Amino acid sequence: MPELPEVETIARGLANAVVGKTIDSATVLLPRVVAPEPDRFARELVGDRIDAVGRRGKFVVLSLASRRQLVVHLRMTGRLIVQGAGATIPEPYSNVLIRFSDGTRLCFADVRTFGRMRLVEPEDPWAAEVGIEPLSGDFSLERFSSLLASRTTPVKVFLLDQRRIAGIGNIYACEALWDARIRPARPAGSLSKPARRRLRDSIRDVLRRAIDMRGTSVDDYVDAEGLRGGFQNVLSVYGRDGESCPRCTRTIVRTVIAQRGTWWCRTCQS
Ligand SMILES: [Zn+2]
């Protein structure tokens, strides 16, 4: 599933490809992936213009001239692909097609169809439940500490909770905890101040490095230009059970915490 660095990479690529374009028509091929209902969704988009593309948590947000937003959650296999004016066949598994007045086309493609595309009104508080952005200035040690305080849930599970911190999924939770030398099952509220500081810094560092490398392609993630990321080549622990820990050379293990595979080093994470 795309996490913060992948969604950020997709949003940046999309911004280059679609900002300033006016929507000529929209076609919904799979009704349940859009809101409001398909006829209205398609009708309301016509004539609107894309003014900006950004990200909030794991959501891609296309801001429209009408001040409404097109909010996309890619979930497992969703992709946003821009096709040139000459393309005749939509991207395979396209569920929504948005055509622009210059003949180019945005395809919302999704093999497993869990992804969603929602047109929201300016006053819609859709992001109210989305947690703090870990790369923003708001993510201070004090703020992080207050979020962690007295939480008994395993710190790894805490990191995945989108209502607390937005955008971190399984890959970057495992990588940040390894980088900060913290055992994933430790109760979130039990971290010392130095450990909290290390973890905050590691989260930001891992996410920034992954954005620099255009995300991690361990599954079928590709960016808006259809390109794979590069961070899978430098992962320290994620998916590497049985291999040597890059820091202490002991064997990386995989355990399961809250039904999720968790990769870590028993020797240097405590
Ligand atoms: Zn180690």
C-alpha cells in the first residue's frame, strides 16, 4: 500500500502533469469507487480546473478552481496515471477517466478496487480525523511525546494509527523503529525522552530519504509517470527476515504484531 513517500511522489508527478488543466469530461466505469453518485460526480467536474495537487496523510488531494477538492485514497493497488493526447486505450483496470481540454487524460486505475475518489465541497471537514503530518513543523518532540503519553499499545501499532500520525504504514514503521533502535512491541507510552527523540528524528529521516528516492516499490507501486521507486533497494529490515542486520550483523527476524508482519533486529532494538 502506498505510504507517505509514495503518495508524495505521486502527488508531485501529478502536479507537473495536470495543474492548470480544465476538465472536459469524466467517466465513471465502476460506480462504487466514487462519491457523490457517478452521474453527479461526472457532471460536477465538467468545466472545473485543477489548481494544485498535494497530499494529506495517504490521500492525494487535487484542489480545483471551484475550491472543491478531489480526494483520492489509493489503498492497496490504486494508481493515478496521466496519458498523453494520443492514447486511445485507457490504462488497464481504469475505474474513472478524467479527460482534459488538451486531450490528455487522468486514469484512476485499480486492480483490487479498494481505492476511492471523492469530490468534496470546500466546507467538508474530511481531513478532521487525519493525524499530524510527520514532516510538518507541528511534529515537535513535545507534540510527539503528548501523543505517546500513557499509551499501552505497541509503539509499532501506534505509528500505523492514521488518526495520530498521518502517512506511516508498515514499511516506514519498521524502518523508523530499526533506525531508532526501538523494539516494535514496546508500549508506546514507555519510551524515554531520548528514545522519543530518536524515533521522531528517525521517522522524519526515513520518510525524507524515501521521498528523495521516489518511494518504495515492493509491490506494484508506480508513480504518476508509471515509474517504480528506489527505496526498496536500501531498506534496512522490511522484508529482510533471515538476512543480516546492517548495524550489528545479527539475523533480522519477522514477527507478527496486530496481524501485521514486523521486521526487526532482536539484538540492537530494545
Ligand atoms: Zn541489529
